[in-house]
Amino acid sequence: MMKRLLALACASVLSVGCYRVTVVTGAPATATTIDLPWQKSWVFGLVPPDTIQSRTRCPNGVAQVMVESSFLNGLVSSITYSIFTPIHPVVTCASSPRTQ
């Protein structure tokens, strides 16, 4: 019984993975970023975190949006059976609006 429990614990830790998704708009980027670690999403990410209010900090728009899940985010998600699924979004502001 103890071997099965240990095998299950090892499998759950090893199944935790990292990911990173980046969306590039084509606008020139600046050094200004909005970094929001540990944003709360729920139930496998089906209930998303709050909307990122970037208009005040990025008046020329957004150049890039990167969303990642670190090993620690995945571990927390695994421990809570994906009821709580934290993510880490980073928004990079644009220096000027994108030209067509």
C-alpha cells in the first residue's frame, strides 16, 4: 500500500509541467511591463482571472502578452486538484500604435 501511495505521489509531481504562451501584436515594444504573478484562475482555468487593465499604463497599446505557468504554479494546481490554477501574465507596452 505504501509503495502505491509513493508511486502516486511521484507521478503527480512529475506530471506537473510548465508552459509559456506569447502573443505578439507587431507594435514596437518598450521597457514598460505589467507583471502580475499569481493571478487566480479556477477549475482548470475555466474561470479566468480578472481582466488586465492596461490602458492607463500602456496609452499606445500593447506590444506583447506573455502568460506562463511555472513549476510552482503547476504544483499548487496539482495539490488543489486544479480547483485553483494560478498563472503569471506579463504585458509589454508598445511605444507607438501598430501601423497597418
